[in-house]
Amino acid sequence: MNNLTIRGGHVIDPASGRNEITDIYVVDGKISAEPPPENSPVISADNLVVAPGLIDMHVHFREPGQTHKETLATGSQAAAAGGFTSVVCIPNTSPPTDGPSGVAWIIDRARDTAGVNVFPTGAITRDLAGQEMAPIGSMVQAGIVAITDDGHCVQNHELMRRAVEYARMFDLAVLDHCQDYNMVGNGVMHEGYWSTVLGLPGWPRAGEEIMVMRNILLAELCATRIHCQHLSSAGSVRLLRNARGRGIPVTGELCPHHIALTDETICSFDSSFKMNPPLRTQEDIDALIEGVADGTITILASDHAPHAGFEKEVEFDQAPFGITGLETELPLFLTILLHREKAISLEQLIAMYTVNPAYLLRIRKGTLGIGADADITLIDPDREWTYKKEESLSRSRNTPFEGWNLKGRAVRTIVAGETVWAV
């Protein structure tokens, strides 16, 4: 019944403040204060960090409707290989998850095929069209943990206000892809020096920052949690810092590609570098890292967006936005934030993957407290390795990080006391 002992690891559990060398006991798939029955398995965690199971609150698993890119089964395998025991699925499936039946289908399908915990979100608007509010209450009853039109952005501020007010009734977080369509137009990369040189339509910082400001105003007006997804600009960080300093319930997340790469990489016209929001400048990278260091940005995520090879192997401006990220995000953040920049501690990094998203979404995950589900990630923060996309467990291979040398990775992923992946 999923009994085991994890022996001698460096336990870091930000939710309870634990940071010590000790053993972890698992009995019947739960964290226990007492050892499991005699002869239960023992996992040695010498020189490893034992963390609560990591949570990625921003993934696109493409099922239903786009299973040539990813499925709940393949996506959860990639998640486990990245050290994630829980993921939050975005509703831009085909058809969109904009009603209770779609939510129920994903929950049932994940129960049958996924190897990690899958938490669905529901659309803010029907068909992600930004015209009519989706049945939020019914989707809450079906099991969503947040609402979002990610992949799209609600342009009608009045409609967005009503959705935020409705979310407040259910203590539900609102996750927003911050993009003003009129400002962005047909932009495919950061508007600046390199877009001019390359002759590609620009996507200005203001196209993101306008909607970040909109969300700050609505969070203040409605006293409701609004989370700004995949921040990319220095201006967004400044706006968020000011708002949080005034106690407004707004949060932001960082994806690794926005601090690992600049818009100069697009000189190759390789569509693996095309994402939304786009790669920006070193100035933006510095501001994003500073935002993590001072606590302005509180959540790390991947925006895992798989696409089939034939979809990406076209002209840059015709290719879809997005890259895979579940298997590279933790190593990239360890390499950049912990080892290279020394911007945060390992405990802070783990908090941004565990207690912070769990609190925002009100899910009972992200802790090694007694009685909690035995979702556990073992991390070797100093392990040096090279990422090879052909070894990926995702169904897609659209990554810009092929051949990167990285430092740190998850080495074992445990869900409810059962190992679902090990290096």
C-alpha cells in the first residue's frame, strides 16, 4: 500500500519551514510521523534534496482534439521526468474546456491515463472567444481550480470585471495571458533592434504591460486573486512590484525561456525560439531576475506548449507560438537563478514550485506535512548533464534547448508514495 522510507535526504519543505537532514516516512501513500511496516522499501537520498512534489501551474496537454501534439499520458510522463507530481492544464483544447462536461472528461481521462495529478482549469469565456462568460459555477462544481483564457486574452474589460467578480464567489483564482491585441497586432517577436534588422513584425512590451495594469486595477477593485501568466517585460515587473507593495492580490509567474534567451537568438529564424510573449532583451532578463530575487514574482512555471514538427517547420512568422518545457524548466532555473546569478536560495526556488502555487490555487498539495499526500521530488541540485530532445518523453520536440549543458535536475518523482519516474 505505497509504504516506504526516504532515508538521509536534505528535506526542504517551505510550507512547514523544515530545512534539515532527516528521514521521510510514507504509509499508505501519505506522509507519516511513524515508520512504515518492517521490510517496506527504502530509498537512499544521500546528497539529495527531498522536496514536496513540484507543481507546474501552466501546461498545455492538448487533449482532447490535438493529440498529435500531446496527450494527458505523454504530457504527464514528461512532467514526471521534470520532477513534477502535479500540473494545471490550460483549457485551450479542441473543443475548449468551457463547460462542466469538458472538465469532467479531463478529470476522468487523467485518472485513467495520467501518471501525475492533473488539475483542470476552465475557460473564462465560451469558446475562448472573449464575448460571453462561460458557466464558471458549473465548472467549479465539476472540479476546476482556476479560470483562464490562456492562449487568448479577454479584451473586453467589463466582461473581465464580471468574470473576476464571479470568481470571487467561489474563492477562485483568475489566470490571465496579458496581451492587448490592438497594440500587438501581427507581431511575432519583440519590437526592437532585432525585429527591425530581421524585418519581422514587432510585439511591443506595452502590449503586455497594458493588460498587467488592467489586471492590477481589477484585482484592487474586486478584491480577487488575479495571476499574470508568463511575464516577459521589465515594465510588467515594475507594475507588479508597486501593486503588491500596496497589498493588491495580484501575482506573476516566470518561465525559464524568458531569462535564458534574448530576442537576438531569432537571427537564425528558427521557429523553436518563437513564443508568446516573445523573447525580449537583456534589460528585461535582468528585471525579471530582480523580480524573482525581491519576491515580486512568486511562481515558476513552464508554459509547456507542444507542437508537432511539421507545424513548426515553416516560415518563422507562420509557425505557431510555443515550446515544450516540462523537462527543462527546473534544470534551467537551477542553472540560472541558483548557480549562475545566485538570485535566490534553493528553499525559495522550491517554494515557488510548491507552497506558492498551492496557496494561489487552494489545492492541498505542495507540502511534506504529516497526513499530506506523499507526492515527493528528489533533486540533485549539482548534477551536471546535457539535455537531448530525442530522449524527451513528450510527444513533441519543439525546444530551443537542444544540447544545453545544465546543472541540477530532479532524479526521482514520487506520486502518492509510488515512484513514477527515476533517472
